[in-house]
Amino acid sequence: QGHCSSSCVPGDGSAAPSSGSMAADTGNAQYEIAEQVEMSDDEDDEFQYEEIPEEVSVDDDENLDDLNKLLVDTRAPEQPPEDRGVAPTISQRPAVVDDFIRNFFIKHDMQKSLEAFQAEWYELQTTGRLRSEDVEVVPDIYTRNQSLYEDITVLKQELEKARAVAEVARRSWDKFRKERDFHRMHHRRVVQEKNKLLVDLRRLKRHYEQYEPTLTELRHKYEVAMKEKMLMRLEKDRHVAKVDSLQKQLDQYEGKAEKKGEINVLGDEGGTRRRKTDSAWPPEDRSNPFLTTMDSINPVKAGDFKMQKSYSGHGATISRVAFHPKIPVVCTASDDHTWKMWNLPNGELVMSGEGHKDWVSGIAFHPKGSHVATTSGDGTVKLWDMVKENCKHTFMDHTQAVWSCAFHDLGDFLVSSSMDHTTKVWDIQSQRCRHTLRGHVDSVNDVTFQPFSNNVCTASGDKTVSLWDLRSGLCIQTFYGHANAVNACTFNLRGDTIASCDADGMVKLWDVKMVSEFLQIDTGRHPANSGCFDRSGKLLAIGSGDSTIKVFDVHQKAFVTSLEGHNDSVQAAQFDPVNNKFLVSASSDCTFRYWSP
């Protein structure tokens, strides 16, 4: 396309200024001045004018080619190549809108349209009605094609991304559809199995209801038979005890035994001839047979213990267990105001005792196995005759709840510890209190005898453990070291070691001869409720508040195992005192459990 810098409008002899020759009065466009010449009338002009030949005629419709020729003739002569410093560069500027339209009219020889456009465009410029965006550069076809190409490229990239996203979405949809079909099929199968199980359960329930009366009758007959069986065993033990009593009387008559001047109440069947006289204090010169034979006893294999059976026989917490000294029978004391006797390992109920008005906290067997002593929150200690199946006597001297009790190994005395800060010594024969052991300043939580001696050990809420003389009722020694209430205390069979458990979960072992602590066991943040040595004296079982029984080797000073199975705090744990082969534990979950390899 050509560029026209000025145009002449023929006809009436007036010329309309072009975009290249407009005066500065428009103010909107800038123009280039080729040469400025000042002319004055007063000036003496010496210029020699040439005579212009007169033209014959001027055609108003003269072609604009003469204008282009004039522009070529008046163009400055080009400098020779050697005079140019830098080679010129030629670039084509894009045409503005008005020049583009003029060139279009000139190219197609549209003179009238050009004149009309020139006049109207000039008028708009002079009046300032043209906006800047109206005179922008006309984009050429290459620029427009390049812009369209870039737009097409961007759209193609977005299309590829959209296709990739659509492909991922399609694969995800297929995957979710398959998973939906799988879960739907699985749900249908589960519903079918559920319906089948419901039908089976209804059928079994109806079937079981038919046998319920028969099972109840058979269970009752079985309990009666087992009770009769156990009563026969107890009757046998009673006759053996009677024979022993008669033998002692015979020895008295023959002068082979010391004369006591009284009849043993536990071996006497003639109630009308019983004399309420006090029993003689046990002698001091007795020896402990386990001092020399204990090393030959092998420790129980507690590391192999597993829970074999669980028995639910009470309606509340089971607080204490006690073993029969001769036969595999265990007694349990519970917060449901009852105590019960069970056969092991089958767990058949042998006997049940009711009579306490509050929770039963402690229970102990007489060394001969014919009587049971129980303690209760009602402040009483009851002595039960298992042969006659009744309460033989009730001791009511305590003023508050009684926590525990223990028989002397000769069977003539019973001790009990109470919340009234005292421990009382009961004479079984005269059925009265012989001593009241005072010295603790808080509840006495546990009491036990030192094996084959006259010493009584007590554990108290005042954080101390004390040894007392049964004969004099005086305190022999007090062990200090616990930081919280002491819940239980126990001896090994030698009688030279005491284990005490406190509410902080600490278990301390004391040397009785040296009157000092030689080992401390931390069972955790839960209270240690009870402790028990096995027959060898090497293993200690601790009933913990975290529902476990922890077993420690006190000789190796090492943890052996933790027996888990209870659902609540373990209140008591006892090793088998006869064969040293199993362990029984009682818990607040209303069960007692049987553990063995």
C-alpha cells in the first residue's frame, strides 16, 4: 500500500489540507516542516524569476498522478553511497485509519468519495470530535494472523489439558463404579448372612427354652451331690481331728503331755461339758521347719501361667481369697455380704455363708480346716462351723469396720484388724478378746502371723508396718519408709522377710532380723492391693489396681510376668499353699480366676 502525505482537491481552486500539511491549529497531530522561508514586500528581491509558459487549459479532472510526479520531482536528491555514514533501514509503518481510507479511494479512482471524506474528516478534526481510539493503526493481515495463531495454540493446549483431565475422571469413575458394585454385592451377602444368623438364633433360642427346665433341675441335683461329697470330706476331717484330740487326752492321762486343765473347744463334741477357760499362750521355743527345707522347694513356673478358668459367683467385688489347708478348696469374701466356698479346679459351689450386714472384707481358714473366720464392714468377726453349717460365734468388740483376720498356726487364737486403729487378739476357746494392740494412728488394713511364731504383723493407713508380741500385746518393731497408706503385708514361709504394699504402687521388702528395707518394687501408678509369696519364697505375686497380677523374682530382683485377664482392679492373689502349682486371684469385676501353666 502507498502512503500519501498531501492531496489537492481540484474543482473550485481551493485546497483542503492533508494530514502532512495541516497547520498547528488542530493541536492533535504533529507535522514535519521541510523548509521555512520568510518573504517580505519591502525586501529587495534580486531573484530572477523564470517565465512560466501559459497553459492552454487546465482540466478540473486532472489525474492525481501529476501530484505524485510533483512529489517525486521535489524530493531531495539522494546522496552518493560513499557519503552515507550508515546504511539506511527501510521499515513499513502501519497506516492509520484516515490514510488507509484515502489510499483506498485513490486506488479505485473514487474522487468524489475522496473529496467528501476529506471535507468531513477535516471538519471532525477541527471540531475535536475524533477520539484517540478512532485514529488507531489499522492492523495488517500478518499481525492478525499471528494473533489468531497464538489464540489457536493456547486453545489447543487447554484442549489437551481438558482431555487429560477427562481421561483421569473417566478412569476414576470406572474405578469407583467397580468399587460401588463390589461393596453393593458384599452388602447384599452380609445382609443374607445376617438374616440367616437371625433365623438360626431364633431356632436355637426356641430349642434352648425347651431344655431350660431340665438343665435347672440337673444343675440343682449336681450342686446337692457336690455339697454332700464335700460334707463327707469335712466329716472325715472332723473325725481325724477328734482322733487327734482323743490322742492328746490319752497322752495327758499317761503323763506324756503337759496338763492343760481344759478341753480344746475345736475338738470337743460335748457342748455341755465345755468350759469357758482361756487357752494357754503358745510356747516360745517352737522352731520353723522351713528354715532348713525351704531351699529344696522349687519356685512355681509363673512365667508359663495362663488363665485356665474364670468363675463368676458373686454379685459384687470379691475382696479376699483363702485356701483350705488340706484339700483343694478356696473361700471367697465379697461385697455382696456373703462368703462362698468353691471346689478347685472345677469351681463347684460347696458352701455359702450369709449373716453379715455389710460387705465381707476378710476370710481365713482354721489350721485344721474345720472352721472359717470372716470380717465385715458391720464391725463384727464371725466364726463359722463348716460341719454344722452355721455361725458358731460373733465377736463384736470392734467399733468400726473390720478389714482382715488371721489364725495362729496352732489354731487357738485369732487376730483381726479394724478401721478403729486397733488389732484385737481373740481366744477361740473362751471366745473373748485377750489383747487389744494399740499404736497405729490410722486404720489397720491388714494383719498376719509370722509363721511358727508368736509375732503379729500389721499394715496401717499411717504408712507404717509394725510387729507385735501376741503374748504381751506390745509393739516389737515398726518399719518406716512408705509414702502412702499400706494396704497389705505378708511373710514368706521362713518368716525372715516381710512384703508390704502401699497405695502408690510401691512394694517394699523388709529383713526382719536386720530391721531394714532391702528391696523396693515399683508396680506403676496404680495401687498395689495385695501380695503373696510362693512356697519357695523366691516369687512374689502382687495384685494391682491396673487389673493385672505382677510376678517378681525377689532373689534375682527381676520382673517375671504380668498376668492379664481381669477387667477391673485385682484385690487379692494367692499361690497354692500345698502343691505350689497354681494361683487364684480375685477382682472388683466380681470374678475369681484360676491360673496355671
